[in-house]
Amino acid sequence: MSLLDDLRQLEVRARQLIASAETQEKLEEARVALLGRKGELTGMMRMMGQLTPEERPQVGKCANEVRSAVEQVLSERMAAMKQAAQERKLAAEALDITLPGVRPHLGHQHLISQIIEEIEDVFCSIGYTVESGPQVETSYYNFTALNAPMDHPSRSARDTFYVLDLAPGSVAHPEVHAQGESDVLLRTQTSGVQIHTMETQTPPIYMIAPGRVYRPDTADASHLPQFNQVEGLVVDKGISFADLKGTLDYFVRSMFGKDRRTRYRPHFFPFTEPSCEIDVSCGVCHGEGCSFCKHSGWIEILGAGMVDPNVLVNCGIDPELYSGFAFGAGVERIAALRYDLPDLRTLMTGDMRFLAQF
Ligand code: PHE
């Protein structure tokens, strides 16, 4: 009965072989070695033909038992391996939702946008509207309607970016631009919005117009070729210089603090008469004189004046009936004064170490 013993021994070895298979591949090798067509158990079963008819049922039964035992152990082991593999995979992919997340970086408004909104708040709270106009303008709106004479130096291509193609061979020159009324340019001031507003609205007009302007200046600590202004315009019956002064004093104190004083200096602008420049007392030395205010105690922040009657006439408004005042302020300059910025160019660099401070 050595075949019976062989079968029992085979079962013992098979269990060991299966138990020691460490990978699914090794397990498959074991299955082929045991149960495959050339496998050990298969070989033994083939030998059954040599047995006597009496021995055959007993050995056959034993062979079947061994076979199904081996098959069962194999499949249990295979299932356990698959389960372990699955668990490893899940563990590797596990997401710990209790870990702190990566916070998305939230940006904020640029300092210049913040200041423009603040100026809008100051004026909207006293009933002004916010208007806008095109940055690509014609010389009519930027100069002519604003009473600038044809030979005014600011019309020259040295002081204004012209975007219209000039005739071949011609050179941008004050005289050239003094002739054409429709030359296209990048606006050098927001004052053109005064004209657009008076053309499309009837008085009373109380408006401000923030926006970008352009001048062919090389960027340095106090100049940018592109910057922002806030224009203001009031046209109503009986408006006087007292209204200008009261309004701009209110504006300056809203922006810089109640303790600030203002000073009105005579100046000239083509579109206002009389005109003035407005200074605010220095916030660093409070008027004593220091290096920030170049030892004058004052810092210039606004241009302003009473709207020239010619400008009203250009816009179809009767200067006998209406009068008004206008003003313009540089937004970057206000930012620089507020935060002691030593160099306006820092506002344009996009350096987050600088911008994130505001
Ligand atoms: N537009 C003038 C400038 O750019 C400022 C200004 C506006 C002056 C309105 C008077 C009235 O310098």
C-alpha cells in the first residue's frame, strides 16, 4: 500500500509548500507542481492503473481526498493573499482627513485699487456718482475741449503717447498734433471724463472719475509712465470757490486724518480759472519741516480750480446759469504719502513681499 502512504505524504508536503509560498506567483507554481497535468498528484493518480481492483477504490478515495484538501488549502491561501494585497493597497492610499489641509493662498486688492475704492466711498457718501471714460482718447477730449491751446506743450509727442499712425515720413511734433483734432492718444489725464460727462448729462453734476493715465516719462522713484488719477467735477447753479475749498478740505481730512491742514496755492490749468494746487500738512513732521516734505512742512496732493467758462460752452452748458469746480489727484502719490513709500515703482513690480503688507 505504498501509494496510499505516498499520497498522505504528498498531502503533508503540499500543505508545507503552499504555506511557504510567499507570493501569488509562487503559489501558482506550487499549484502547477501539484495539480498540473505533469504535477505530482496527477502522476500518482495515473499510477492507479497498476493497482489491483481491490486496492483501487481505497486509493482512489484517498487520492480524491488529498486532491480536494490540496485544492482547498490552495484557494484559502490564494484568498488570504488577495485580501492582504488589497489591505496593503488601501493602507497605502489611505487619506487622513484629520490632517490639517494646505490653505489656498487668498489674494487681496492691490493698494491702488483699495485707495480708489476709499476715495469713491468718501465722495459717494456726499452724493457723487462714479464715472469713467476711455483710456484711448482723441486729442479733442484730452486737450481741445479742455481749453488747451493748439500749441500747448503737453500736446507734444514728448509728453503724450500718440497711437494713431502718422502719414509716411511725418514726425510726431507739436505742430503736427496741433492741427489735427482727431489724433488718437493714450489719455494723459482723466480730465477728458469731465467733457464726456457734461456731454451726456445735464447739471447738476457731482461726479468723480478714477482711472489710468499715461505719460512718456521714464519710471523713477516719483514718476511712472502709467499711473492713476481721480478726477472730480461739480457743475451746478451758484457753485463758488468756497464749495471747492469745503469739499477738498473734507476729502483731504477723510483720506489723511482730521488733524491735517490744507494750503491752496495759485497755479495754472487750461481748463480751470482760477486754478490752484493744494498741499496737505506733512504727516511726518506736522508742518515743522523734515526731509519727507523737503523741509517745507507741506506736501502737494491735488490740482483744482473753477471750471473755465469756455469748457462749459464747449459742452453746451450756459456759463451764465451754471458754474462749477474740478480737481484731479494722483492715486499713487496718495498711496506714497499714506505709507511713506520711497519709490513708486514698487507699486508696479508685483513683488508679493511688498504688496502683501497692505
Ligand atoms: N488734469 C490735471 C493734471 O493732470 C489735474 C487737474 C484736474 C487740475 C482738474 C485741475 C482740475 O495735472
